[in-house]
Amino acid sequence: MADPQLGERTCAFVIPRDDTRPRLGILKAFLRDRGLAAFKLPDQLALVTSLPHTAVGKVDKNRLRSGTYNG
């Protein structure tokens, strides 16, 4: 995700199930418990209703990186 100071920051784009409200701290603990390296943990959490896709059906990471996607 775009960041004015660092250029980019890691961000987890999450589509929540039902009425759940995931929290960044809980997500980080979940990932840490499964052995994910600390430098790979997300700095931010963005809740979205869907992910953007390219014309061939892949997740459009460029739109997510731009910070303008609010799906």
C-alpha cells in the first residue's frame, strides 16, 4: 500500500466473513504463531468487500498498491 514517507508499506487486504471485524494485532499474532518472519507481517489491515481483478482474472496488485481501491 502506498505510504507518503516510506513509499510502500505492507498491508493485508481482508474480506471478512459474516459480521466479523478482524484486528491487525490478532492477525499478526496468528501469522507469527504459524512461523511467518517478523519483517513479512503486515503494517496495516484493510477490510474490503472484494478484490480487484485484471482482465485475465488475477488479483490486481497494482490497484491495491495504489491505495485508491476501496472495494
